[in-house]
Amino acid sequence: MRCQEEAVDKDTVSICFVKEALHGASQRGLDVNAMLRSAGISPDLLELPGARVLASHYGVLWHILARALDDELFGLDSHPMRHGSFKLLCFAVLGAGTLEKAIRRALDFLALVLDDTRGQLATEGPEGSIILNCPRTLPRLFAHGTLLIILHGLMCWLTNRRLPILRASFAQPSPDHADEYRLLFGPETRFSAPNTTLIFEAKHLALPIRRSEAALREFLRNAPANFLVKYRNAHSLYAHIRKRLQHIPASEWPDFETVAWEFHMSPSTLRRKLESEGQTFMAIKDSLRRDMAIEQLCYSQRSIMDIALDLGFSETSAFYRAFKSWTGTLPGKYRQDSKQISWAPYNRSFVKLYPHQGD
């Protein structure tokens, strides 16, 4: 991965999602290490359970896998979702008029291209829900997670607003990385449910579609990979506090009592609300420091000492210990592994190996 100087997204994606995305390619005997390097991800990170990759690199991997497998769901369904299907799906829903009609069209489209999952839209009182049923066998958790991410991201984009997720449930058992799913779908995410369900406010179904065909062409350049970050649970306290801290130098981050005052709460109330999301103030600061550290190690030539100071560490040794606890490896090793990869977004030489449908 060649370090870049331009500003990039500071969000990161857990290595567990990278492994899940690679599963289909690995099963087919494809060179997943070459795919990872082409996306700017060191294959060595697969051996570190706590490792994370930049969201922008995960997005590139998403597209590489879709082309290599000719399947935009990475082999997660018995029937491949051929490369270009998502583009046709977007065009199909663009003229739907309302969000409700768009969702129904999207689910009808997916029913034509997938075999293992059937979706339905339901309303009950003030709540609307997308329910995924499995007429054959229960797919992997990552399959349903990916489908819900795509559907929810499309809903948000079509209406030009972030639609809060009230609750989510999955038919599959809880994984070791359940907290990563709660970051995406909210703290009220449950597993081993009768069906996979995404619940939102039913009133949103009447929202008009606010996107044009010209806007769609721009949107398709990064979709659907950007859904993992752009439309995550932005209304949680975790997201609000993280966003607040992102705009302040780490050395000037306020203490917990000050943050509580800024959010018009007592410290005990803020602590209780964060606990209900499975978070603590310290965990929020650590996750942000972790993502900022990974970004700077990948995209800057700054020394590790300067990075440590920038992140609020008074001693480099403390940063080394923290980074290893976050990712399972030391910052110097992380940077060294990354620099061994020649990275450019959408590595064209790799894509030529898999010349399925064009852009």
C-alpha cells in the first residue's frame, strides 16, 4: 500500500469482515492474497484477530471480489448476483416515487437474482420492517448482514437522509464479533431470532425519492461498498461523541464530565446511556485513536513518535502498548507490512485478470 497524502476517511473495518468477504474466493481457490494486496491490505493482517483496515481499502476489495467472482455478494448465495446487478437494481428503484415502492421493487429484484433469501416489507403500527426469509437453507450471517447493509444504504441514499434503525435481528447465532454488527445496526441487535429483520419507522415509507439519474451515476462509483461507513448508526451516542472528538486535537479532548455537559446530561445519565449501547467513553476514545493511528501509518510519512504525540500519548512506549492491544501488532510492523504493497485505488492490472462486465 503506497502511503497517500490526501485526506481519507478515518473509519476502519474489522478484519473479521475482510475474512468473511474473502470466504467465497478462497473456497474457489482464487489468489486471495493477490486480491488483498491489490486493495492495499496486507495478508498478514488476517492472522491478527484485532486487526482493522481502512474503510476505503475495504471498498476497493469489495469491487475486486465482485469482479473476480462475477458476483456482487461474493458467493454468499447459491445463485451469483452477477456483476452489474446492483447498478440495474438502482435504476429499477430510481423512478419508484416513494420509499415504500422503491423497497418493494428492490426486494422483487433480489428475489429474481438470489435463491437462498426472500425479502418482504411489512408494517405494524408505527414500525416498518424488512424481513429476510430463507426458503432453502440458512445463509451465513455475513450474507444477511451484507443484504441489510445494501438495502438500508439504498434507502438512505434514495431519500437523501439517514434513516435510523430502531432494531435489527438475525436468524443466525451470535458471532464472536457481535459488537461489530451492533456498531452497524445499533445496540438493539439480536441473534438466533426466528427471522432476520431490520426495523425502522413506518412513516419513512411515504418519503419521496429525491435522487436523479445524474446523481445515480456519481453514487455508483463508490456504492455499495461505502454503505459500511456512510450509513452506519449515526444517531447513536457513540457516533455523536466520536464525531465531536474527531474535530478536536487529541491532546485537547474534553473529559467525561465536560462531554456530559455538552450533551445536556449528567455524567451518570451519559454513562448509563453509553452502557446501554455497550460503550464507554474510554472505549470511544480508544477506537478513534486506533483508527487515526492506522490512517496516519498508512497515509503519512510521519514518525511513530510524532503520531503518538498527535494522538495524545506522552510517551512512545505507551502508544506501542496501546496499538498492540488494539490490533495485535506493533505500529512499526503494521507500517512495514503496508509499505510492502504497491497500492492504487482499483488496481487495473488486477482487474484485467477478471474482465467480467465493464463499469
